[in-house]
Amino acid sequence: MKQEHYFQQMDKAQQSVYRAMLDGFRATAAEFPVLRLPGSELSDILFRLRLDYPEIFYVSGFKYRFTDTSDCVQILPEYMFERKKIREHQKALESRIARLARPAQDLGEEEKERYIHDFICENVTYDKLKKQYSHEIIGPLQQGIGVCEGIAKTVKILCNRLGLECVIAISEANPEKKIRYRHAWNVIRLGKQWYHLDATFDNSLGRYGAARFDYYNLDDKKLFCDHQPLVYPVPPCTDGNHFYYKENRLSLTKLEDVGKRLNAVLRKKQRFYVFHWRGGALNRSILEEIFSEASRAAAEREKYIRMSVNVPQAVVELTIEDSIQKEEICVEDANEGESA
């Protein structure tokens, strides 16, 4: 399934350039003409084209030339690889995508989304060196590493293959908050509603090994608790009832429920219990009370608790340990390990 979300936001002149770029890059042309627009606008069109079409992973940029009297400019593409190598990577990626998609082909929409999310969290490591290919699908799919842009593009291309409508969202940088780079994630349609899915942020959590779903099917209000404003519009996400922890009855309001739920986890000999707290602000006092309640329940079975917290999304992870740990309460920042 293709969805040219960013193409649909353009005027006719920009759409003409978008189509010419797509055709030229697909043909790995050495050069090709497009309608003459300012250089910054041409660059922006390429950026948005690559959000709609992650499969043109091999385009790293372009130069251009023109004459004063011409209505067109000649685009001189810059490719990440030579043409033969591009074809080899395309063949390998197609094979990889087909293999990944096959087990999920007959699943329902929600199961497909979960399958893609779990693939990212279980198989992709954040690339702190930010190599060029980590910004494209080749990083996560072939190297097992990526940054937010490459991860969001990988989610989209898998959604495309599995028939899910998916858009890549881009937020502004905010140097004042020490957010030096733009951030990328996805907006996915399930039924008639759209939801935010930030697999990169979920992948950055789970300090002690738990699977996390803090950014799984969020509405706009919850997502923008810790995400910056958008660079480009995406479909509004207005349904707050599909949030993972809420839908799976992992949203607690009372301290005594923490002990009760943890007792059940201890009986099953599970190592983690992750829940969403909606019993008031997660201030230091409440965190200590939650920790105390969890520790009391664990002590009955001669176990100890480590606790990590995602404060903006009010998600608490309790890890059950056999011995006392030096670090008992940790505040986690979902920011890819580094703001990027």
C-alpha cells in the first residue's frame, strides 16, 4: 500500500518536481530536468519524497545547474552507492522485506502493528555514531542499527507491505531543551482512527530488559507531552482509548493495586511488571510510595525491586531482583540514548 501523504500537501509545481525526482531517482539517472524552483524548495521536496518513498534509500542528495533563461534546472543526483551496488542492495532488501512480511500477512491490523513494533525493538540497535545508512531502511534491515529516521522509514515500508496506512512524522529540533536534531516517528491508521507510534522511543526504554509500549498508539495530547511541534502536518490522532497500557488493563490508580498486581507477577515468576500510573502526578513522594508498596510485596517472597520511570508518559517499570541493587529508582528519558 502506498500513501503519498507529503505529495498531497504540495502545490502543482512542487508535485511536478516530486514526480520528476521520483522517476529520475528510480532510474538512477546521472541527471534529469525538473521545473525550476528555489534550491531550498527543491531540497525540501526531496526530503518529503523520501518520507513517502523509503525505498529510494540510496539517494543522499543532489546538486543542480541552470541557465538564467531556462524554466528548468538539471538535477545532478548524489547516490550513496554505484548503480551496480544499488541494485544488489535493492535485491537484498526486497528479499528481507518479503521474508519479514510473510508471517504477518494474514494477521489483523492491530497484530500487524504489534509485529512491526516488536521487530524494531527486538532486532534494531540505536546507532550512536549516526552513520549515513542508519538514516535509511538499509540500516535497520541490513545492519540491525538505525537512528529515528531510519527506524521510522523501516516501520513505514513494512506497513506499506502489510497493507497498513502509515505516515512518517517529523518534529522540530529545540536547542533550548538540548534537543539538537529533528525527530522522526510514525502515525498509523487502525480502522478509522490514526495513532502515534514511536518505535525508536520504545526501543530506548526498558533499562533492565522489559519490553516497553510507552509510545504505542498515543493520541496527540499524550504524544506531545515530550515531543516537539511538527515540521509538517500529519493526520490528527484524537482517540485516547487505544493506548497500549490502558487497553491491556495495565493502567493503575491506587497504590494498593501495585502490590496486588505485583503479587500475581511474583507467583508467575515473571521478572518485570510495567504499568501506566494515572493516580495523580508522578512526583518524588508518589514514586517512593509506589516503590515502598512494590518492595513490600517482593519482600514476602524474599525478592527486591528496582524501579525505572518514564515521567512524561507516567509509565513505571518494576524489575524483580534476587539481591539488593545499588540503584533502586531510575528516571528514564526516552530520547534514543542521545537527542537525535
